Amino acid sequence: MAHQLTRRGRDRAEGTAPRLIEPIDDVTSHHLIQGKLKPPQTAATCIERAALLSRLDAAAKKKLALVTAPIGSGKTTLLAQWHRRACGEQCVAWLSLDEHDNEPVRFFSYLIAALKAVCPTFDAYIPHQRRLDESLDATITVVLASLGRLNQPAVIVLDDLQMLSTPALVRAVDTLLLQSPPGIRWILSGRGLPSLHMSQLRLNDELMTLGAADLNFDTAAIVQLGEKLCSRTLTDDEASSIQRSTEGWVAGVKLALLAAVESRDGIGDFDGSHYEVARYLGTSVLQEQPVEIREFLLASSVVDRMTAELCNQLLGITHGQSLLEQLERAQLFIQPLDSHGHWYRYHTLFLDFLRSCLRHDMARLSLLNELASRWYAEHQLYEEALHHAFAASNEEWRLELLERCATSWLRAGEIVCVIHWTSKLPRHVMLGHAGICTVYIASLILSRRFSEAAATLREVEGNVALERSIGNAHLRLLHAMLTVLADSSGQIGISSPEALRERGADSFLIGTLLTLQAYTMLRLNHFDKAWRLAMRARDTFDSISVYSLGYAEVVASLAERAQGDMKAAADRCERMFALVRGGHRSPAWVNAANALAYMRYEENRLDEAEALCAEVLPLLCVQSTVENVSTAYVTFSRIKAINARHSEAFQLLDYLHSILESGSHVRFLAQVCAEKIRLFLSQDNLQRARAVALEFGLQRRARSGEWRRSRSYDEAWERFGSGYAALLIKQRQYDEARAILQVLRDSAREVGYVYREAPLEAALASCYWHCGDADGAFDCLNRGFALTQGHGFTRGVFDEAPAMIQVIAAAIEHGRLRCALPTHYFGKFQNVFSQTAPLATPSSRKPTLPLEPLTEREIDMLRLLAQGFSNHEISARSQIALSTAKWHLKNVFAKLDVSTRTGAIARAREMRLIE
């Protein structure tokens, strides 16, 4: 039986019940019916996508294959191509659906006809029942039974399945999918599929899905289609441009290529406002939607991404989530940005099209932008809030929001954001707003744009009204900050910045000035003063700014490190990182992670240090301090060198070198110079090491006697000198190297810079060792160890003076190590000492060190014990109570791991603790 229907169907006569069978009264109707049972002819310009066709071959072996994508994605074309090559090998029934097929009887009539067209033995019919539900259930039973009697497998393709929405019909299709025989496979295609129960099929691995992302054109497909439509081969840039603007949407790609053919300028800018795109999306998509959906699409297009709450605010509704989910099910060019269905965005071309429609009502557009801005601001999404505030016409709201955002960003260390957004204001508007202007000038200073900051300050002070609005206290603080950072003199004319708080000065600016002063004192080698200033800054920042609090803590840790208290510095870095560990990767996190990475490196916890460095480096930016940048790159390069990845280490140093060359950063350039020399020497590449020394003028400096004369400690001078000394040692010019290192060490000692004095002692020990003076090497070693407060050398000392491994091993072997080291020290640096002979580690022989370091008082007790004095005599000679003397001796026995006086004396002599 056949039905007298066109491709799109005909309207049913009003008031009459649907009939199962309508007779064919002419040949034309028969041909139109046959058109629904065959795939449409594909255009000559269509390209064949072999990879997708192969995936369809695989999908056709599953129980169900879903092809879901928006209109114009090439679903039907793809299935038609697959049908042409598959129908010769298997039975493939095809049914194209339209809006009139959303009726059970009509649908099943066509489905049966489609199956009979390819499977002559298919014998299903539609039973006549009085009630529709009875007829439908009976029809499903008959169709399933007939499918079971087929003597061959078959594939059933239903195209445009979104046309089926009648609940009873959706339930019928669901039943057919789940209960059809194993040899029956289904391919369903549509923009948005009905709510079918497919979870069981998915669990049984009987479901395969091809979505919009699969159907979208990549650049290779765009080039292939371009050859057909443009009669030439597109360049890679042209194909990439089309792919970006269309996101590979098939119809969009074709329209872009056709537009290029018509344009004499070739491939140009192409977006959703293009005439052909607008016409296609307007007639085929937007105008087909109900009024509510059209309004939702237009209003929500004002934002780049949306949530239900945001859409509710924009439209004044409460059911935004259900509308978003409805759009997603209907494949209306909307994509979820997360797996929870919280954030969504529109396809690029569709978004452009909607916005081009929205621009016809500028008043509404401005209002929507303001509504979006207020919502984003409420949720602290400041970048997006400002974007929409600048697009709205409410200037009062724009300035209020910008002041709030800029203040928050400054306190969070997001200085680039402050300058970027404040610069968008007209100059006179920015200067006329006291809060914004103050934050802007502070950001210029902190980003080291000193000339611009000074010019802006002069401009403000030249206008009485502007000067009065900002206030004298703030201007004094800004001038002081500029003075400290620009020339590092530290002479700011403010004895107590905190006193300005009573005059209305901002606490954040006060704390920032204190921190900058602390850093200046650090660079002037006034470590204790730097530490005290940093503590004052920390107290000022408490609860105001985690970023600035962290910066003050970094300066304090640098002061502690400089004075040799590595444990206090490490503990401070741990606490600082704990404050930001769970947050996003903000400047505060970068500062804390960078400081902790360096400490992890010094503690020889290299894997942790490397992981932190790898995460920190991409986050360093313009507002990062030079200290931060230099520390991160040098630390990472040392770890790379330790792991024998020397080329990567050199790349990091070269990049850091290029950054530092653009400014006056001699101290850090000196460190790069020394690092490069040592790295080349570690590879026995003396020629390249000499080239680095020549590049930085070290030979010229040496000839002028720069490191022969005693002078006030300067880190750049010391770093250049220690790098040159390493080169001299490699060249066996020991006397000259030793003379330089002694001058450098004495200079560091004079200012109490223990952090650099210890590695200089180690370098001297290495120099003595290489020239054969073991006693001199041991003396330097013991002086260096004494500086570490009983904790031993850090990893950095071994990397700067590799020979220290042999010196320590020999000192232990010959009992010349006067400083007792912690019991865990050799375990922590096992990878360092494993590079020497077994004698270098205490695990290869009976331990020759105490379990714990002995105090000076305990060593005195040992000496008296060795002279044969009793406990009472030791008490009298030491002028301490008898119980105290016994307590000291008990500690000595425990540390030496002995239980008798004789054993203690013998053990102490073996260790050279006493004569």
C-alpha cells in the first residue's frame, strides 16, 4: 500500500480522523513517496569524508548509532554518502521524516514501506483497531515480529528524527530500539533527538554517537572543499581563518567560501553578520522558534558565556535553566562549557548573527549590558563586569565599578589589569576620580613605569582640585614609593609611614611602602633592619591583601636566609604557601610557590621543586618582580642541569639573560653569568666558559684588580667574581682564584651575609683541594659548616662548588670534620654523596660522627672526663651543680652511642672531638 503524500506532507482535512491508507491516484504521488524512502542526491561540490564514513561503518555494527548536530552540519549528506556505499553490501532501509510524520499511523506506514523496499520478505502490516493506543501497541508487536522473521540483518536509517515529538510515538520508537532482534541496527539522525532510554545500550557498548564536533570541518577538509568551490588551493592561513570564524560548521564554511568567490579581495573577515549567514540563520533557525525562545536568544547573546542565573537577570525570568537545557536538546548552536550544565556559550557565527539583530535596538542593548555588568560584579567576575560596563551608557556605574575592581586588583597583585582598564578611560576622567587615579599611579610605580608615574604625579599636583581630591597623605606615599623603587636610596622623607594613617592614608599603600623600604634595606645589606620593616609591613597587610602579605613574608624570608637562618626562612615559605595552596593561580600563589620551590631545591627535594617551577614559569608576567623571575629561572635551570638536561638548562638561562638585558639588572645578570660559566665547566667545555667570561668583561675586570681590593659587599661584584674564580680553578690558576675568593668571602662576612659567605668558603675549600692543600680545604670546610647553624650545606653550595663532595668525604674519613651534622643529613643528600667513593658516606663504615651535634659545654665535659676527673670534680671545675654535670654527661653518652666513661673517651678521640 502507498500513501498519497508529498515530501513535506499535506494538511489533513479538518474534522476527520486519520486514515491508515490513502490510495494513490496518480504516478506523481508514487514518486514523491519514494523520495522519502531514499536519501537525497548529494551536490557535486560535496566532499567525501573517508574518516567519518569509516566511523559510520563501525557505528552500523552497533545496535544504535546517533548522529546529532545543528542544522547545516551535513548530517544528511554524510548519511547519504554512507548509504550509497553500504547498500550494495547490506540491507539499508531509509526514511526521511518531516513535520507531518509526527503521527503514529503515518510514521509506521512509512517505516513499513521503507523496510519492504529493501527487504521483500518483510511482511508487517498495520492492524485496524478502534482505539489509537491499541492500534499502536498492536503495530509495534507486528513490526517486531516481522523483523524477527527476516532472514538477513538490516540497518534502519531515520533522518530528521527531531520531527517526532508525540509522546506515544517516542515511546514506540524507544520500544523498537530496545526490543528489535539482534540483527537489526538503527541509525538515528537529527538536530535534537527525543528523550529515548539509551542508558542500557550505552552500558552494553551498543551505542555510538557522532556529534557536531565530529562533523565539523577541520582545515584539511576546508582546503578540499575550497578546491571545489573556489577552484584554487587555500593557504594554511586562509583555511585556519575560516575554521576559527566558523568553528568548522559545514554550512558556515560553505558560505564563507562562496563569499570569498564573490569578493575580489579573497578570504577576508567573515562573521555571523554577513548577509548570507544572517539570511540562512534568520529564516532557518530564529524565525522557526517560539517568541519566548527568540527573545531569550537575543537577550542572552549580549554575553560571551551564560548561566541560568545570568539569563534570569537579563530577561527578568526564573526558568532560565530549563530554557538553556531546551536549547541544548534542540541543538540550537549552544554548547555547554562544563560537564555540569552550568556555563554555556553560543556558536561563534550564531552569536555574531544574534548580536547583529540586537544592535537594531541600542537602548535595549545598553540596558542588557548594564544588567550583565552588575551580575558579573556581584559574582566577582570583574573582567567581564567591566567589559559590559564600558559597553553600557551608565558612566556613574562604570566609574564606581572600575574603582572597586582596580582597588581589588592592586591588592591582589594584578597590576596589569589595573593599568589596562584604567587606561580605557579618557585621561581627564581618570585623573578626576581620586580613587582610580591613586590606584593607577601606584600600579605604574609597582610595574616600574617610573617616568609615566612621575609625569602623572606632576599632572595631578599642577591642578589644585585634583591635588585636593587625592589628598596630601596619598601623594606623599606615592612619591615615597616612586623614590624607593626608582633609585633604591631609601631616603623618602617619611620617618614613620604608619603615622600617615591618621591623616586618611590607605593602609595598603603604607604597607607597600614599608615592604619596598624593607627590600631596599635588604639590597643595602642591612638585613636586620630589612627584617623589622618587613614585619611591620606584614602587620599592616594582615587581612587587607594576601598578595602583599606574601610579598612582605618573602622579603622577611630573604633577610633570614641572608643571615644564615635557612630553617626560619623555609618555615616562613611553608606558612606562606599554605595560605594560598587551595586558591587559583594568582600572583599571590606565584610568589609563594616560587619561594617554596627555591627552598625545596635547597633542601634537595628536587622533584617537588621541579613541579613547582614548571607551574610557576608560565605564570610569570610583567608585574612579577625581577627577583621572582630570576629566582624561578635559575632554580629551574639548576634542576635541569642536575638531571643532565643541559640544553634545557641553557635555554632557561639564555631566556632569562634576554629579559634582564632590557633593563638595569646587573645583580641578576651577574648571577646568570656565574651560572653559565659553571654549567659549561660541568661539561668540561672550557672554551665556552671563557667566551661567557669574555662576554661579561670578566677578564677586563680582573686585569683592573677589581677583586683584589677589599670593598663594601655588592652582590653583582661578588657573583661576577665567584664565576671568574670558578673559571680560574678549572684553568689551575689556584693562587689567583684563592686571592679573589678570600676578598669576596671577607666582604660578605663583614656585612653578615652568611648566605653568600658559606658558598664562598666552600669555593675556597674546593680551590685548596684542587691545589693539593687538604688542611686548607678542611679549615674552609669547617668554617663553612659552622655558618650553617648545625644544619649543613644546602644543595646550592654543592652545585656552586661540586668538589665539596670529595672534601667532605675526605674530612669524614680522616676525622677532620669538627662540626657534627644532623643524623638525617646524609640521607637527605644521598644523591649528592653517592657520586663519591663509599668512604664519603657514613653508611659504608662504622659511623664517625655523633648521632647529634655536641654543644660546646658537652665537649668541655668530655675533655674533663678524659683527664680522669670524677663527676664531683667536673662539677666543681665547671662551676655547675652536680646534677647538671650528670645531665650533660648523660647527653654526651647518648649522642656518642656509648654507655661507659671509657667508651665515651675512646669514641670522642676517634672522632677528633678531643685530643
